[in-house]
Amino acid sequence: MGQDGKAKKKHKGKAVLAIAAALAACLAVAVLAWVVDAAKERSLLERRGQVSIVVFGDSIWDICRDGTGIAAVLEQRLPGAKVTNCAMMGTSAAYRTVPDEADEETRQETMQWNQKSLMGLLEEGRMQEVVSACTPVEDVPLEEADYVVLAYGLNDYFCAIPRQSEDDRDAYTYAGALRLAVEWLQNKVPQAKIFLLSQTYCQGYSYGKVDSESDYKDYGAGTGPDYVESARKVAQEMGCVFVNNYEDLGINLRTGPKYLSDATHLTEYGRRKYAENLAEYFLREYKEELKD
């Protein structure tokens, strides 16, 4: 090999070493940053201490109550948090209207639906009775709650419950029900910060194939994003923390198989991502509360 060849080989070797050194330095900086962030997070959690989180919602929270459920993963992500999961399958925020022409069976079904709705839970003396009858929760520690989570929207959307009316506090509309619930909670448990969570993205199936998406599917009162926007407005008006599950989780036609176990409910991966995303909002809230 000539002198020029040896020089080029030596130069190439130095370049490779320089690149390797640069990558190692970048990795070291990243690891150090992660260590520092982890230490800050541990300190934040220790300073915040024990907290009580009470959740009201639908099957997204209720369908899985083992160690992979949203409530369990949230507790894992937020050491010190006790999550009481009062969510119930097939429930809406708002009451459903009974059609004038409805038969007795339909009237009874609607009455039972309304009793389990968020509005029904807030009826005097009904909350503990309904929750303990429909969930494993024997005692709802609402008065001791530091945070209350309201996670509704999918069934309001599926049932075409109107999103709003001329009456901002119409219990038969999605936004009206959320406003009434937030007002009730703010009076009942004034110390608790309220989190309003939007519905998640969902799909429609036909013969085993996706034939619609909540992005554009309208069951009669708006698309999925329309209901999300209604929740966002209420949260903004009422001073609640708004969590946009619809956008934050990144579920769509392409990612759906990873996140959705069926057209609506979340896989274990989806539940973990849901809980981790919610945990980030709690950490930001903790930081805001403790900054003084």
C-alpha cells in the first residue's frame, strides 16, 4: 500500500473514532438528562405524598380491573396515588330522553341507563348505592378526594345524545351534563381538582373489517372530534384540567390494531399508553401545585 493509501486509511480511522466519540458523548448526555429528570420526578412525587384520585367513567376504565387496567397502571406510574375506579360499562355523562312512542320495556331500559349515568350518580343519595351495585368499589371516598376524574363521551357519542342546547346546563346534553357535574363537584368537594378526559378514537366494524372511523362517523349529534371539542370547552370554562385522549394517544386507522382490542376498547398496550399519558398531566399538576 502506498503512502497516500496509508494516509487515507489513517484519516478514515480517525473519522470513525471521532464519530464514535461524538455518539458516546451524546448518549452520555442523554443518560445524564434522564437520570436528572428521574431524580426530579421522584422528588416531586415524594413532596406531593399520598393523594386520592376518584374516577367516574365508562367501559374504557371499567373493562379491565387487573394489574394491566388503567387505574392500576396509573397507581404504578404515580407512587403515592390511590385510585378509586367507579367507572361502569355502558354509561354516559348525560341522561337519555325517552321517546314519547316508547314501549314499557324501552322506558325501563332507559330509566336503568339514566340511573347509571353521571347525572344519575349525582342524584341525592344515589352514588354509593349505584357504584357499589355495579363495581367492586364498596366505598366512594369522594369527600377525601384530591382529584376527581370524569372520563365520559363514547356512549354519549354512540347514542347520539345532543352535545348542547340553548340551556348550557341541560342534563340531557353532553356538555350540559359535564357542566352540571363539575359544578356539583366544585360545591361538594371544593378541595379537589377536576380532570375532564375526552373520549378515545374508535372505529366501526362490518364483516370483520373497519367500515367507519369516529373521525367522520356521525351517529346523529356529531363526530368524535365534535364531542371532544365540547368537553374541551367545558373544561376551559370551568377551570378543569382537560386531557385530550383523542389526539394525545395517536390512535388512527393505521395504529388501531395496536391500541384497540375491538372497535372501541383498548388493548393492554393501549391502556398503558392511556394511563401513562394521564400520569403526565398529573405530574404537571403536582408541579404547579408545589411551585410556591
